[in-house]
Amino acid sequence: MKACFGPDTTLPIRNMRRLMAAKLRLEKLGCIRGDRPLFSGLDLTLDSGGAALVTGPNGAGKTSLLRVIAGLLPAQSGTVETDGTLGFAGEQAALDRNRPLKSALLYWARLDGGEPAQVHAALETMALANIADVPVRMLSTGQAKRAALARVIASHADIWLLDEPGNGLDTDARARLEAAIANHRDAGGIVVAATHQPLAMPDAAEIPIGEAA
Amino acid sequence: MNALFAIARRDLAQTYSGSGWLLPLVFFLLVATLFPFAIGPDPAILGRVGGGALWTAALLAALLPIDRLIAPDRDAGVLDQYAVRGISEEVVAVAKISAHWVGFGPPLMIAALPASALLGMDADSLIRLEMGLALGSLGLAALAVTVAALVAGLPSGGALAGLLMLPLAVPILIFGAGALDELQRGAWFLLAASALLLLAVAPFATGAAIRIMRE
């Protein structure tokens, strides 16, 4: 029942430090939604540069696992230990619909203690620079997904939690995402991605969920 | 503290960039114009019921912004993003209450100027009404954010919000309208106490409601 992250431990100043020393440890993690046990006894340890790929059919609990790690859902059993700041790209982009993309991203970057330069770099990374001044409500599904990923990239968070990051992305955007993930890991970051689509993450630990059920 | 100011500034910018601040204000003025039609143009009667009518209008106007206070941020995943950053739900609540009051209280007090003229209130009553609204709107803003958090995500949240909020706002109405009477000095303290109580409880109730709706 206990989760080892307090709400206060994840808000240090995020500056431009490279080579993060991040760590993520799940121990005997279990989650029940409603009456249905989704997973139990899940163990995982990721150090700097590590990655994990959560796979499984629809409704198996991939999103729930990410939300438990992010501290948005309580764990039914077991513990989550995180060392480092979290960046979470969920189903929703969490960007203000009426603001231009750049300014919507800048809101989160500022909240993370970041600079406009980080937003510019993230926009370049996800090939969004040419629509930086377009209001978020005008973006297509794929563009909104790229924008949500740009938000995580710009946050300079140590541990990325990506829920179906490949959804709606075209081939070029997917290659850019894979490159961004590789970059993040090279810098010492950790990536946990839940996906039912192929996503190239070399040496990623695979966590299949819901296949035994 | 930085997060608190950043969130409050964003919410306030959203209120003023949309028409969010205008709606309660126009509604308040509309009710003020309706009363002379319903009661008749007799200045003596209007002057007597005017203050109470405006307090009732203020209460109803406080209901209007509820659906845009919490639910849109919940649906867009913004509240989740605050939580992932370790910003406590109570801090988010305090930021939202502050931003909501700035977008609601002062516009209401400005709208009370023409409204009091429409109802033929004298200068003394107007001053007491404005001071009462300054205090009471604090409580109403806090209550509106709490109720918004409680009904966010419920199917008919809008209708439920009125049923939840109006009974809880009754003390503000009673003591606010009571303070219009120059003989009822005690009403001021009770109005301040009711507003303060709502203001003190709201961040915790709102925070708990935001946590529960994530399940």
C-alpha cells in the first residue's frame, strides 16, 4: 500500500545539467482496478541510461502501470522508488488549447525552471518549429502527440514515462522520437514506454503485461 | 511558491483571454435590471429590497464559472502534470482560488455600481454592499472552486453544482444582506467569519477532491 515517493521529493530545480544520475526501482508492484487485478509482483530496476518497454494488449494495464510509477495511482502492493525528476506523456497533451504551441510549452518549461531555449530545442527535435505559433487546438492528432513529447523533452526530466508515444506518429516523427529517446539515455536518463506498436529501444527491458490472464 | 504564482497567473490569463470574467458580470447586471420590472418602479420599495436582491444575484452569478474552474484542466491532463511535478493538490487549489477571486470579486464589485443605481439604492447602502461583496466574494470564490472539484467528471455536474453550492453559501447571503442594515454591526463579523471559514476549508477539500477523482 505504500508508495515510496512523497509529493515533495520530485521538485528540485531542473537545470541544464547533463549526465543525470537517475534510478527507478519497482518492487513486487501490484495494481487492482475495480475488482480486476491488472498485474502483481512486478520487479524492475533501471539505472542511468536504462529503458523498459511495457507491452500487452489493450486494457491490460499498461497505462495504469505508468500512472502508478508517476504517482497518479496508488499501488495496491509493492513499492515504487524513483530517484530523479519525472516527465509524463499520457493520453492527453496537457497543453492549453487557445495558446500558441510555443507559449503552451513554455508554461510547463517555466514551471520546471527551464528556459525558452529548451522549448526551441524540443520543437526542433520533434519537427514542430514551423507550427510553433499555431494555436494548440488547430493541431492534428499526430502533431498534438509530438507536442506532448516535446513537452517531456523540454522538461529535462530524468525519467520519461511515455504512454503510447508512437500513436499517430508518421515514419519521420517516429524516427525523431527514437533518436530523442536514444539521446536522453546517452545523457543518463531513463525511459519507460508503454506501447503496442514496435518502438526501437536497444537493450530495453521488456515488461509484458496481461498475457497470462 | 513559484508554482503557486505560475498556476494562478495562467488561470487568470485564461479567464481574461476568454470571456470567462464577463459572463457572471453580465448575468449579475441582468438580474439587477429584472428586479425593477418584477417589483415595480416604486423607489421606496426598490431601495428597501435592492441590497438583498443584489446579494442573491451575486450568489447566482458565482455559480456560472464553476464548469470552467476544474473540469477542463482535469480533462486536458493538466492536473496530472502538476501532480507528476510534485506540486501538491492543495497548492493547486490555493492558486486556483486566488486566480478565481481576482477574476470574479473585483468585476462583481464594479458591476454593483450600475446595479445599485438601477435599484435606486442610496450611497450608504452602496458602500455597505461593496464592503460586504469584497468579503463575501472571497468565500464564494473558495466555495466555487471546491464545488467545481467535487463535481468535475460527473455526468450532470453543472446541475449538481448548484444544489451543492447554494446551501453552503447561505451564511454568506444571510450575513451579507444583514450587514446592509446599519444597526446590525454583528453581521460584519459573522460575514467575515463565514468567508474565512470557507477560505480555510476550501484548499483541503479541493485537494482531496482532485486526488479522489484520479482513481
